[in-house]
Amino acid sequence: MADGAVLPLRSWAPPGKPRAVVLALHGFNDYSKALEAPGQFFARHDVLTYAYDQRSFGDAPNTGIWPGTDALTADLRTAARLVRRRHPDLPLILLGESMGGAVIMAALAEQDLPEAAGIVLVAPAVWSRDVMPAWQRTALNLAAHSIPAMQFTGSGFGKIPSDNIAMLRKLSRDPKVIKWTRVDAVYGLTNLMDAAYDAAPALHGNILILFGEQEDILPEAAMRQFELRLPKDQCGIRLASYKSGFHMLLRDLKAEKVLRDITAWVGDAQAKLPSGGEKPLPYAVAQRPPSGKEGDGATAPHALNCASPIRHARP
């Protein structure tokens, strides 16, 4: 990385020539192995995937110590430039799961991220202070400034991140998955989620946003407010939800449905999603349907800014 830090990298390559390359970012307290099953699926569909342990996670330096939003976004910029340099003829897709999605949005707001052909945000972490109750904001601030090094686990909260119990058990036994979280790391994550939430109105281009209807980690209010903040003039932004999907959409029991949508979208960012799970953006603006024709009875009070199609390498 720019400061000399070395971050472990994994890759999953198709047997033949890839048609696109994905740079994938894992979620909070996880590491790059989280993208193994998705990477293998993408490889079977001619998409090359790279994933790295983000700073302070997995085998990266300073495990468990929050690195700061600036460091995380700087690492993404460096990684994206390296991937673009290595594969100049392939469309670059940025994919972020939970915290990884927040890192991508925060980096986009800084406006110096290498241009990507498309972005996939999987259950992006957008639990901003703007949608937290006052008591929660106050408690977090007091704890972060009085007992920053205190650690706690998520056990006892009754949250269900996935219906894939076998996968969750493996994570519980994986020493590289952080189990005890420092208070100041949660404070730092919240700062990152603030930046991601604030970046929502400026999103543009080909963006696929995915949420599960069984989401039990992100509050529904945070997800709905994030959707309302999405720009009203970008027909390249698409939203899909999955009735049986939890927070860990890419590793749920029905993850293949989500992965098929992503690979179909990489092939054609305007095509209908195979799952049929696409939902309209939550405002009264006519979005251009996949056919490119106006919907019946729709009105368009805003001029739509449509992204360029994802252009693939020739076979």
C-alpha cells in the first residue's frame, strides 16, 4: 500500500479468458476468505476476482485496531489502480459487502477513486448516526472516549446474520475472524458509516444495491433512509431485495440466487435480474426500465443520467 503496508491478497481466476474483473471488499471483523465462495462462483462465469484483507483485519497489520476511514479508502484506491494496471482491457467491478460497501462509497465521495465500470453494494453498512437514537449516539461517544480499549462480543444480542448455520459455526472457529471488538473500533466503524450515508446522494454510474428482507444487523430505518437519499436522476442505480436473504447475502443458504443476479448484471447492467427481486427506487421518478422504454403512465420530473454500458473484453 502507499505507506508500505502489506495486505494479504486472494484471487479466483476462470479457466479461460475473463470477461471482467471484480475487486471485492469484505465486511467488519471478517477477512478476504469471506469472498471465497463468491469468487469461485464468479470464476465459473468467466469473471476474475481479487479480494484483500483490509487493514486491521485477517492477516493484515494491527489486527483489531481500527485504522480509520482515510486509511481504508486509500488502500482501496491503491488496490483499484493496481488491478486496473494489471488488467487494462477488462471492465473493473468494485464489490463491497457490508463494511466493504461503506468503504467503496466513502472512497467515491473523495472523487479520486479509479473509474469503475460498475459497483455492487451488498448489504452496505449505512447505519449512520443520523438514524441512531440520541441515547445510542451519546453512549457510543462516551464509551469511545472513556473506555476505548474495552472489548465485547456480539453474543447475547439475539441477532441472526445468516441462515447458513454451518457457515456461521466455521466462522466461530476461525481464529482470523475477530470475535472481541474494541469500543473504539465500533466508533470508527460508525464514522465510516456516516461517510457512506453522506455519500449516497452523489452516487452515479452502474450501481447494483442488494439487501435481504430478513436483514437483522442493519436497522430497517437505516436502510430505508439510505434508499431515500439515493440520487433521483441516475437510471444506472438499481436496487434488489431477497425475501429469504439475511445480512450475509453472499453466504446465505440461497446465496446462489444473489450471485446469479450479480453475474447477470456484470454481463449487462440494464438486463432483467434472474431472481426477479428488483424493486423500484423509493421516489416518484420514472426509472428507465431494462428495455429502455418509458413505463406506462410514468412521469419523469428529472432528466435521467444513464451510465455507459459495461464493456467487456473480446473473447
